[in-house]
Amino acid sequence: MSNSKTVSHRELRNNSAGILRAVAAGESFIVTNHAVRLWR
């Protein structure tokens, strides 16, 4: 998934509604914590 955006867990927490709308629209994200990939 080379076109995935990377967001920190803090950004996900602070902007969860916007990120979930983007996911629903077909975008994908990689969630990190201290630069360690947690979720894709």
C-alpha cells in the first residue's frame, strides 16, 4: 500500500472523525506510535 498516509496515534485520537470519514471514502492509513507501525 504505497499510497497509505501515515498518522500518529495522537493524531488519530485528535482527528478520529475526519480520519474515519477518509477511510470510509477509500483512503488507507498507517497508524504509528513513536514511529513504530501499529496498524494498517
